[in-house]
Amino acid sequence: MWQFNLEEELILTSYEYCLVGCFLVASIVHFDSMRNNMANVWHSIRGVIITDLGEKDFVFRYYYEVDVDSQIIDT
């Protein structure tokens, strides 16, 4: 995916180690609490950034292939 910022520089965004997920609950998902709890439970090697897409959908961006593989195997 290509993105342009205000200075007209070309930025390449990689989604190579990203997963998209959602929470199947009827109540509101408190994003900050969920993000902190998921990061603490997963213990990823190089970290994870969790982005809210809205409507209870989230992008989980990892920085290491082993972290992605461990999440796929655990689910």
C-alpha cells in the first residue's frame, strides 16, 4: 500500500506481519484496556501495535515473523 503525506513524500506501508481481528461481544470494547491486556498476554518478541479500525475490528501489526506465527498457532 502506498501513502502520501503532506510533504508529498512517498511512504511504503508494509502489512507483511499484520493480522486483522474482531471481538464478538455485544458490549463496547474499551480499546486502551484491550490493547494493554492483549500485549501483556502475548509477550511478543519485538512488540505489537494494535490499531482500532472501528466496529470492533482491529489490526495487529507485529515486527517479527515468529510473533505472527505464534499467534496463528495459538488460535
